[in-house]
Amino acid sequence: MQGLPAFAGYFAVGLGFVALFLALYLHLTPHRELALIRAGNLAASTALSGALLGFCLPLSSAMAHSVALLDLAIWGAIALVAQAAAYGLTRLLLPGFPARIERGEQSAAILSATLHVGVGLLNAAAMVY
């Protein structure tokens, strides 16, 4: 039980970053993912799931390798920026991306999810120091 306070701190910061990422992503994207998902739009679910996994990969690496909560917070912020870049790349490669998700185009969603997870994997590997 000696490590429980450290676990609780890291877990709380991790959950806080996941909540922050979701809030930012859902607020900044022009389409309304949760409403689309509730309506059965598989493309919206695929794209959001890929973005979330793409963020959680480097966040988990930061949690495993950070030496203090401040260290984790800095690397978590870097992971947020990297996922914002992945979203920007998606928008660059797929003109009209939000409308494509709204129409349920799974091909656009799969590319978006793959870009997010790929950037997340690279980000996570780069955090091993």
C-alpha cells in the first residue's frame, strides 16, 4: 500500500488529461460527435475512438516514464499538441472532413483514426527517455 498515494496522483492526473482532451476535441471540432454517435453514426465513433486512443498512447507512456506529476503534466500537454496536429493533418488530407463524418463516411473516419493512433504511437515512443 506504500505506492497507493503515487498511483492515485498519477491516475487522477491521467483521468484529468483524458477529460481535458475529450472536452477540447468535442468543443473544437465543427461536427457534434456525441450527437452523431447517439444517432448511430459509425464514422463519428471511429474517428473519436482513434483520436482518444491516439492521445492515451503517449499519455500512458508519459505516466510510465515521468519522474513527478509536473513532468507528467508537461508531457501530457505535449501529447495534446501532437493530437491537435494529427487533427490538422486529417483536415489537410481530407477536405470537408467534418461533413464527411456527418455523412457517415467510414473511409474518412478510418484514415483519421489511423493518423491519430500513428501520431500517438510515435509520440509515445519519443517520450521514452
